[in-house]
Amino acid sequence: MDQPVKFYQTGTFTVGNRLLGEGQRSVQADMERTNSLNSGHRACQGCGEALGARYAIDAAMRATGNRLIAVNATGCLEVFSTPYPETSWQIPWLHSLFGNAAAVASGVAAAQRALGRKDVRVIAQGGDGGTTDIGFGCLSGMFERNDDVLYICYDNEAYMNTGVQRSSATPPAARTATTPAVGALPGNVFGTGKNLPRIAMAHRIPYVATASVASLRDLERKVTDAMAIEGSRYIHIHVPCPLGWGSAPENTIKVARLAVESGLFPLFEARHGEVTSRTPIRRRVPVTEYLELQKRFAHLFGKSPDVERIAHIQAIADRNIAEFGLLS
Amino acid sequence: MLKQTEGSRAVAEAIALCRPQVICAYPITPQTHIVEALGEMVKEGGIAGCEFINVESEFAALSVAIGASAAGARSYTATSSQGLLFMAEAVYNAAGLGLPIVMTIGNRAIGAPINIWNDHSDSMSMRDAGWIQLYAETNQEALDLHIQAFRLAEELSCPVMVCMDGFILTHAYDRVDVPLQRDVDAYLPPFEPRQMLDPAEPVSIGAMVGPEAFTEVRYLSHHKQLRALRLIPDLAEAFRARFGRDSGGLIRSYRTEDAETIVVALGSVNGTVQEVVDEMRADGSRIGSVSICSFRPFPLAALRETLQAARRVVVLEKCLAVGLGGIVSDGVRKSLSGIVLNGYTVIAGLGGRAITRQSLRRLFEDAQRDELDQVTFLDLNADLVSHALDRESATRRTGPTAEALLRRLGTVASRIG
Amino acid sequence: MFQIRLHGRGGQGVVSGAEMLSVAAFLEGRYAQAFPSFGSERMGAPVMAFCRIDDKEIRLREPVLEPDALIVQDPTLLHQVELFSGLRPAGRVLINSTRSFDELGLSGLAQGPRGFVLCSLPATELALKHVGRAVPNAALLGGFAAVTGLVAIESVLAAIRQKFRGVVAEKNIEAAKEAYDLAVKMRESAHA
């Protein structure tokens, strides 16, 4: 083709690979895809994490010629993918503990070197709880050593598997079981929380990227690019959780897209601590369009909307847009 | 080859001879010299095909070992005290997954109060995690046990802790015989994992197990340790055949054949105990001692056989079951189920307090006259204790207990022993 | 069994001294045990190390409570720490000092009923002279060989060579040798 074709997934997937050259097609469209995370797992209807993991791991398998080992932290992905006595993983997979996926993966990677298996690569994966909170120490250690591991964080912004408790990735004002929508300031507190992609960048590791299940090919491309790099790499994927967010299961991709288009979840890449690319917002939306679809923000709306705090959230989005230059 | 070297160094040389593939290290007194020596050896190219990783915590150290072992590499780490507690979750995890990791514990007291000196509270805290626990009496045995440990771990698919007294052994210079590489190779074959993360044959390791099978999984690990009761003496015998000396095994008896009083202990204190036994034997006492090497699995049958004819058993412990008394005593008592004899628990050496010949002599003589309490704290400073108790009953705001005791004790730097 | 207790302050090489002594005995085909006893890890705090030497395996693991000999690397400890606690009759005491034991206020000890044999050697000065650092342990071991005859000076020198590397080893050896000669001379003049 002479012209690059842009496809906008505005509600259907009928526009797709038929019009693209083979090299541009999604891994998931390939009949030979590995289905690393096979069907039969027990994820909820509309689970963003299952979607993201399937795309990410299959892309990594293609990039490595099917020479991949995955280490998984405790959490939703680990639990729904291995319901006793079954497993839906078709790749070598290890679940260790909640807080040590990064360290265990470092060990697996070290073993490959010791065993002379230079082509076998390692992915560590966990949710936001296992990454930004309890797994933070081990993650920072892995980054600092520049261990050859790609760490993927599936960020659904709370400890979902244990019943929706607040993590340091939970956004301000969001209702969780431990930041209930009661009292003078319902929901999660403002002025708290960690930005893991920025923290990863501060370690100056070779590759950091954010991705979203709203842009699945972008996600595949980022994983593929990451696997071509040696050393510590980090990809932070935004994955809506219908159960925890109180959004309709069929709206998962739509909600994820609104997060990106509002500026609340910027898509960018960074290398050795410097931002190297960002995905511009095509159609900017006010944060309310995003928040309204999720019951976890319901207390901000209704008869007397919390104008002040909605404005505060809008300010966060505005700042992201300004900082990353998302409207060019 | 005979060498005069630090215990830690001897252990490091033994590990190196075992051809480890991944070593991960986090510093904590008193094990640090071991991993430092290993790090140096790896960096200088002395251990082929070995990756040495400096991790950011003990939790990370064992986690790295878990990943490496699951991926089919022979893995090793070391820790003590607080570090062992910090990795506690991973300790249980490694045993539950059946990964043959070998870990040295440089035995050190657990705080609070913070204390860097030797006792057995650290390894005792993990006694039921499913690891095999071996205690070394001397630096030679510490060196030898690591070689046996790798073979034991890999044959059973069970992690092994080799415990050696911090400072007393780790930092002591002793004469040791460091084996030759070819002899270690003959004794310890290359690692052949039961399970392995391998793209050629994918498996899922670490999945959830529900009520349907959890009991069976646990039973199998129990069964594994019972098998170890046979395997440990076998491997010690094979060791003797190859290297020409007695090291390891379940227990070691010293002059117990006709003993009326038998002292049971773990680790380096056995050396001092044996000296006192000899002194007292020379004076006509019928006394002997038993050193327990394998604490897990606990050698019930072997102990029963050795202790059953005695009149009394004195269990000398460097650990404390707070509110209860002895930990080792529990196991010893269990081994004597149905047999009536006098059993005494002596808590000694906590936090590095020296256990002297003199004190032991007095203690054993009291034992012989059956003039011991059920639980005795050896060399307890009664004045210090009653002072603290008096203060507590006199006033509410007594301040931190440890600091108050130290103030009463005065400067210790000027003291000997 | 011969038991030695070494006293000093952190940073003066007390522990290394005990270790080298054990190596010297090992090189003569004997069994030896050396181990430290220290408080905190900081420099300057009183430190002890122990060494046992025997012709059979040493099983004892208690601190040396009844030494046959003392090596005192820092004379400022003299009236602060109970250095002589447990010293056996006719015990040897080697003190690192430029002053004689009279000047150190120890003549009572030397002439006392227990028959201690005291010797003071300027080990720090010798170390500064040969090595350029105020670490007196090697020199004191040289003196120790002369004072006790427990190990040969050749063994001490070989042990120093094992502990230190290259030029530093040779310099420590010079200090040890001079201390040895000095101690021999002092012993001869005392008997004269």
C-alpha cells in the first residue's frame, strides 16, 4: 500500500486486517497465534486484564519465536487463569507470591544465562497492587540491576481479586471497599498515589511504555518492540474492570478509550528516562464522559454534582495533556 | 586439602565446589562473609557458569532463588535472623513448590531487642515450613553438610537449610579439609529437576489447590521428610565412603552407651559439652551427650534408641518457646513417648551469651542430683530480673525494658566473657 | 592446650592477629582455633579475640577465660578493661607500648605471686616505621614468638604472608622480625 491507513475502532472490529499487509496485521488475527492464555479461563465478562494479557503474551511469543517464560504475581490474572485443577496457560508459567514477581523473574532470567539458553526471554506480570504496592521493592531492585525482564503491569486501579480495595494506583475520588463513598470526602483521597511509569523512567531503564486495551495493536507493537530490547523493560497497561469500576462489561474498550481521550491515561513511550513518543488524542473528551460510565464515581454525580472535585480531576487530565503534549 | 581458614570461607569454598548456577545475596551479619567470598569467586571467574546477583532484600534473595530453581538452575542463598523472617513467605513457598534450594543460616538471635549474636531462634522460627534443617557442630561439618545438602535437596525435591552458629562458627578460624573438585563431582551429580520452566515443554507451576487436594499435597511433603530420615544417613555414609570422614547423619552420640545422664544439644555447643562430659567421666560420672544434626526431619526413632536407657535427659537449647519453655525439648519428649525418665530443659546461650565449661559442669552436676527445675535459664542474672520486676510493680512508665536492664548492668565493653 | 587472649580496639587488627597466630600454628602441623568477640562494629571500641592451640582437635567453644598469654594491642585499655582476668600463673603478657611495665604501673603485677611474665614492645612504632600504618598486630606476633616460644618466627612470617599481599606482607614481616629480635634481646638482657 502507498498510504498508511489508520483504523479507528469506533465501536466495531469489522474494519481490520483484511486491508492490511501481513506484517501489519494483529497477532491475534493470526490463525497460528499461540493462544498463550487459552480460552476456558474464569475471568469476568468484559475483563480488561484478560484481554490485555492475551494480546501482550501472544505478541511476546511471536517476537521471541515462542521462547518465553512467564512469572505471575498473585492476583486476578493468576487466579482466573489457573483454577484448580486446570490451567489456561500454554506457555511455561510460574506463580510464586504476591510481592515478588519481579525478583522471581530475575531469577528465571539468571538461570537462562547460567544454563546457556540465550534465546529464552522472561516476562513478569502482575496487577497494580502487586506492582505499585507490595511488589514495589522487588520491582525497583529488578530495574536497578537492569535484569533482562519485561515487567507488565495490568492496572485496574485497585486490589480487585480480594474484593476491590484501594491501591496506590487507585485514582482520586474512586470508590473502593477501603475508600468508601461516604462522609465529607467520599471515595479515594486526592494527593496520594504513585505513578509507576514515571518511577520506572526514573530508574532510566531501556524501555517504559503505557498502553491500553483501547489500542490493542499499539499494545502489541509496544510489547514486540520491548522484546527486541535487552535489560529491564516496563509496560503499564490500563485495563478496566467492570466489576470493580461498576462499568458495563460491554463498555470495557469504550471506557478504556475515554480514559485515553480525556487525557487521564496518556499513552507514551520512554527510553532511559526520556519520553520518546506519545500518542496524540484524536478526539478530546471532558473527564465527565469517562467518569459517568463507572459506578465507582457515581457519588460525584447525581442531584448535586461535586463540581469542585470533578474540576480537580479535569485539572489532572489537563496537566497530563500539557506535560505530554497530547494535543498537537 | 587442609586449610586454616574462616568458617564462612570454608563454606563458600564448599558451595563453589558444588557448581552452583545462581547465587543471590543480601547482606546480614553474620552470614555476609559467605556470600562475599562467593561473589569474589564468581567475579574472578572461579565458578564457571554461575550468575551472582546482588538483591535488594532477603525476600528478593529467596525469590530469585525460587525463580532460578524453577527454571532448572542449582540455586543458593544465605541469611540469618531478621533476614530469614523477612523472607518467611518465600520460605514456605519454596518448600510448598518442592524446589531444591540450599540456604545457609548463620544462626543469629531475632529481635526485638536487636541482637547480632548467636542463638537458634531464627532457624527455629521456620522449623515447620517444610525445609530440611541440618545443624553443623564444627566448621568442617558446616563445609561437608553443604555438599550433602545439594544432593539431598535434589534427590528429594525439597529445600535444605544448613545451620551454623553465627560468629562462633562463621567467624572462627579452624583447620578444615576442603575436598577436591573431582570428589565432589563424583558425589554430587548435575542437577536434574523434577519440574522445569521450559518453552519446549510448558508447564504451569504454582497454581491454587483447593480443599480437594491440599491435604494430600501437605501429606506428601510430610512423607518426603520421613523419607529423608532414611536418606540422610545414607548420604552421610556415602560421604564417608568418598571423603573419609563422619559428617552429618541424623544424630551423633558421645559416650552414651552406659550413661545415666544424657545431654542433648544442637550445633557448636556440643564441642564444649563433650569436653565437660570427658571431665566428668574422668571423675566417675556416667554421663554422655547427643548432638542432633538433622532437626527436620526430627529423628524420633534414633533419639529414642539412644536415650531410652538413661535416667535423665538434659536438653540444652539456644532457643525459647516463649511461655512454654523448650522447643527442642518438645521433640525429645515426643521421642520418649511412653518412657518414664526425668527430662530437663535448659535455655542457654540466648543472644550470644557464652556457654562456659564451668557453668555446664555445675549444671550437669545439679542434673545428676535431680536438683534442676523443669526449665532452667542458664546463668540467668537474677538481680537484673528482680530489679526489673520491682520497677514494673512500682511504676507504670518504666520506659523500654531492654534499656532499663542495660543501664542497671553498666558498661559491658570492659568485661570478659 | 595453650590459650591466648588478644585485647585492643576496633580497627587495630586484633582479630586478624588472632587469625594469623592460628595460621602460624597450623603451618607447624598443630590444631588451632581463632575467633573474635566484639560489640558494635565501630572503630575504637574495646575488642577481644581468642586463639587456642593444641595438638589434637579443639572442641571447646567458650571464650578464653583463663588465658596462658595475653597480647594487649592498646595500652589505653589497661585501666579500663579487666585485661588480666583469669590469666594463669606464669602467664605471659605482651603489651604494645613504648613504656616499660614499670612506667605503665604494672610492676606490682610483674612481681606478684602469680609470676606473670610481662614484656612491652613498641609495636605501633615498629609498624609505623616499616609499614607506615599504626596496625601493630604483625609486630606483636613477632614478639609473641620470642616471648612464648609457642610458634616459630618462621611460622609467624609465613602466616603474615598468607594474610597480607605483596609489598604489604613484606613490610609487616620486617616489623615482625624487628619485634622478634627486640624481644629476644630483652629476654637475654633480663637473664643476664
